[in-house]
Amino acid sequence: MKKDYIKKVSTFLAIIIILIVPVLTYAQPIDPTPGNPDAPVDGGLSLLIAGGIGYGVKKMKEKRRKENEK
């Protein structure tokens, strides 16, 4: 009997949470000025470039190490 009650209450709470959370997580309103994304592209792009350079240097070192071992 008690397990059935707990199951019903937890189901009810899960449904309430599923219905309320989307209402609380609205996105920001649309910017009225078109063409101005206000999102910095430079930070992420520079991190990707730096990561690519680092990966290339690592691969070159591994290749040289293998050639020196032979």
C-alpha cells in the first residue's frame, strides 16, 4: 500500500517538473538589430587553431621519434 502511494506521488512530481521546467527556461528575446549576432567567434576559433597546432606538433614529434628508433 505504501509503495503504491510513493509511486503515485513520485509520478505526479515527475509530471509537474516536466511541465514546469520548460516554462522556467525560456531563451533570451530576439535581438531587433539583424546582422549583429553579439556572439564572440574569436575565442572559440583561436582555441581550435591552437589545439590543431598542438596536435600537429605532437604527431611530428612521434613521427621523428619513430624514425630515430629505426
